[in-house]
Amino acid sequence: MMRKKNKCISLIFAFCLMIGLVLSPFQAEAAGESNEKPKEIKLRVCNWEEYIDEGDWDEEETIDLDSGDIIGENSMVEDFEEWYYETYGIKVSVEYSTFGTNEDLYNMLTLGDVYDLICPSEYMVMKLMAEEQLVPLSDEFFNKSDENNYYINGVSPYIQSVFEKSKINGESWSKYMAGYMWGVTGIVYNPEIVSEEDASTWKILNNPDYYRQVTIKDNVRDSYFAAIGALHSEELMSEEFVNDPEYSRKLEELMNDTSEESIKEVQDYLQDVKNNAYSFETDSGKADMVTGKVVANYQWSGDAVYSMDQADEDDFTLAFAVPKESTNIYFDGWVMLKSGVDGDPYKQHAAEAFINFNSRPDNVIRNMYYIGYTSVISGGDDPRIFEYADWNFGAEDDEEDVTDYDISYFFTDDKESEDYIITAPTSQVRRQLFAQYPSSDVINRSSIMIYFDKEQNEAINQMWINVRCYNAHDIPIWAWGIAAAAVLMIVYAAVHKYMNKRN
């Protein structure tokens, strides 16, 4: 009887399941949802200019690693569209756009441009999080058992730790942002003209020894950070400050100080820098270094690698220094916008798949090779990304002047590991390798740029307008005298007119 009863229960369960399957599409439709797969998904992606592999490599550019060759034949976008269809059976069409600065991107969004997936820097991600403009990454995205989830299976444990600890309104970055590239800021310099000591401080930007031979970033956040570093140079390098148990917290607070006094000091300093610098620039500094127009350039580490690579081709040596006061550690990362994804599960899946495809180790290497920046992906169990670092920077077998360069902090949680040490030419310790994977000492004195609220942004933006649009330091004393006399005459005329009317 028990077997018959179980069989009967099974039949009833099967019948109920069948009814449920039949009714579920109608229930979903009644709830305003649809389970029908779209024939094609249009994914609107907006990324930095020249910030993804566009393919069309020459055969001689093939990266021959121990684990196999890597070459970019098609663009990453084309390869993603093909991979997504082969993997998930749905066509996806990527509408790819670019932007020049974080502020440009935000203005584009404000003016009504609509994207599903964008790649801003961390402080802009924080702003978008605070404004509740972002869609959180799905639970499935973090499922390590899915072999196509290359991001969560390969992200650097160091990077993931930073993302989880960094929060806005109690929510971690990692809930909304998947990292793409990262690095630090520093000074690219010509070692034949500029000493390493001079290049290793933010004060070089205002050093009269390099009058009209240095460049600074043409954006308020990077320039503000450098100015704070220069203004507080002695304090930041003092033993008392460096050895403080709360060093990391106090460093972040100081480097992001927007008090009225600090803003005024920064404005005065940047106006002096404006007099001393060759230019404020966003991208031209790379070429100016290679052509010799300038001898020192405030630069993101990824662009520093590009400058040094280009100079090497012309037998012209450049080096990279990170200021001893502090450095900004920056992250560019993928986030999904509510205005684009708009609750569409298929579009969100495609957006997350785009992140994962760019996090696959071979594609990570293609992107790093093409743009010169360092990916947040360390590869997990896949050895190719470390192999690529060694392929790039490891010394030849017969080289004698070599140095062991440890980058374990990026690849593993195991502090005792010796698996991630590159035996490199000693010269690389202050050049491309140093820029691509900063030493742990640099990481320890790095600080992020935190999110500024509306009031803070208005204050520093006004300061920036004052610096960029006019320079009070350029106005001679006689001009101030004329201006004061003119004001007095206007006031006198107004008072005289008022008194005449009363009489």
C-alpha cells in the first residue's frame, strides 16, 4: 500500500507541476513581466577613449606565454558579441561610446544620454551610488561555481578587499562596481635632467628649477589632490604622522580635506603652479614627454607606461616616481545604470556578461597590452596574468644587474607566498614594472579620492574656475591700484547721484 500511495502522491505532484508550468507565463504576464527571450539585445556601453582592445594586431605582436599564445585579431566588442551568442544563444548588439573625463560622462548623463553599462572612476561611482542611479550586481554574478563568471573567480584579492571595505551610505562598492583597471598617480620624468629626489615629491609642480617644463592634470580632483600633497609635504612625511596607528584613516582625511582654509591654500598654490607649469593637460602630456617639450609630467600610472614605452622605441629613457608624501590609488570600474537597464533581466545579464568576458584572463591580457593600464584581475587559478607580467618585465637569463620584485600582495592572500616574485632588470624597479604593479610600500601610502557632496563640489569647482579662468598672481600692483581707483570712483558717483536726488 505504501508504494501505491507514494506513486499516487508522485502523480498528483507531477500534475500540479504541469499546471504550474502552463500557468506561469500567464501569471508573469499578469504581473507585467515576460519570460520570452528577446531575439536580440542592444547593450549600450560607454567607456574611456582608447580603453579596450580594438584588435587588428600584427602577427609579431603575438604574446607567447608558457600557457599559450594570445593575439587580438578582432575588436573585444566583436569577440564579445560572438561569444555571447555561442554561450547563451541570444544575439547581442553592443552600441559602444566613449568619454574623455568623469565630469564629461556625468554631464552626458545629465543631458539625457542613456547607457546600460559605463566605466567611471571610483569617486564618480561613489557619486552615482549616493544619487541612487545604479543597479546592484546580481547574486548570480558572484556565483563562483559558474565557470563563465570570470570576474569573481579572478579578481585580485587585494582589489576585492578594497572594494568591500569602501562604502557609501553603508553600502560597499563591490555591490555595484566590478573593477576594470587600477593604478596610482605619480611623476613621469627625464632622469637625465630631473633627479629622482625632485620627481618624488608633489612640490616639483611648483619647483622653479623646472620653469615651464612640467605639466599638471587639467581636472579639479587630480590637481586638488596633488596640491594638498605639496602643501602638507613635511607633515605627511613626518615620523609622527607615518607611524600613527590611525595613519590610513588620517591620510585619507587629509588628502580629501575641503575646509575653507584648505581650499583657499590650494587655490593660491595652483595659481603659482599655473605660472610655473608648461600646461594643464589631460592627454597631451604623454606626447610632450616623448618629444622632450617637458621634463616632468603628472601622470596616471597606465599613461606613464605608455610614455615610457614610446620613449624606449626612440632610444629615449623616461622613469616614473611616486611622491613620498602620498599617492592617489584610483580604480575604473563597470557599473549599470537604472536609466538604461531599467529592470530588464536580459539586458542586465548581457551587461554582466560583458564584464565577465573582459575579465577572462586572455582578454585581460589583450586589454592590458593594448592600453597599458593594469587590470584588477589577477586570474585566480589561471597563471597567465602573472606569466604576462613576467613576460613583460622579467630579466633575460644572462642579465647580471637584476632585482627580485615582489607583487604577491596583488595575486594572493598568502603573505608567505614566493610564487609571485619577478626577477627583473634593476632599471625596471623605477620604470614600467614599478608603474604597472606599484610596490607594497607605495600601496601603503596610497589614498583614494572620496566622494564630495554637493556643497564640497561647488566650493572646489569655484576654486578651479578661479585658477583656470584668471590668475590673481598675474595682476601687477599698478593694475590693482587702477581697479581700486575705479571702484572708488563708481562708489563716489553713486553716492553723489543719491545725494542730489535727496536734495
